[in-house]
Amino acid sequence: MAELLNISYPRREKAAMASFTNMKKIVGDLDKESFVSLLSKLIGESKYIQNNPPELIPQEDLAVKHVLDSLLPHNTTTGGGPLVIKHVTYSPSEGNVIVEYPKTVPGKILSFVGCHTDVVIANLNDWEPAPPWSVKSRLNNSSPAASISASLLSALI
């Protein structure tokens, strides 16, 4: 993918990418159909996870369930995979997924990624200019981020 996007990496990042390559050998490639299926399920739940009280009380566990289901084959307890996957909830219907790739080198941490499963209403008619994730914006914007987004989108489609 880096070659496709014409991105170069410093030596430190290359070492991290080598670790990712080793993990990829264990976990395998991301199957396009599985990825599109998961995204479709998440989009299908968007109506229920919008953070717009009092009309809509987010039910983030609906999205969390789909993520957990997609990770089952890679879980050490359910699928024999290398990942330790936990579902934790600190507030009703607002669960979180914690994924741990157990370290193989003492004192080293592989990575940390955080994201939100709740969303806010995104009415395209209210955006001026077009939101950065819209097709219209990607076509009209020549920024590196927009180019990368467009390249990734075209790689998925």
C-alpha cells in the first residue's frame, strides 16, 4: 500500500512495519468481503448509535457486537488466534472493545489504536463546504489526506 501511495518511512517506522508484517503472517490478510460485510453492518446500525439525545440514545453495543463477531476467529479463547479480545462496559449500552496482541519481546508494546463507536448526525445538506469524507470533497480537494483517502477508497472498491 505504501508503494501505491508513494510514501517513504524512516528507519524506526520500517522496523515497526516489519513487526506488523510478522503479525500479518499470523493473522492473515484482511478479506475484502469480510471487511465490506462488517462496514455494511456498522452502517446499518448508524441509526441506533447516533449521539443525539434526547431523541436518540446511543446503543454503541450494537456496533461493538459486530466488531466482536468479526474478531472471534482471531481470539485466543474462541478461535485459537493470537489476540486477547475483551468486551468491557462502564455505562449501559456503551461498551468498548479491548484488543491485545500479547507481546513477544519483553518491554515492547506493539501499538495502540482508539476510536469511537458513537456517531453524530451528519446531514450532508448542512455541510458547507462538503465534508472531508464525502466523494465531492475528495474530487475537489488536492490535499495529501484527500489523495490518500481517495486512493484507499479506490483500492477497496
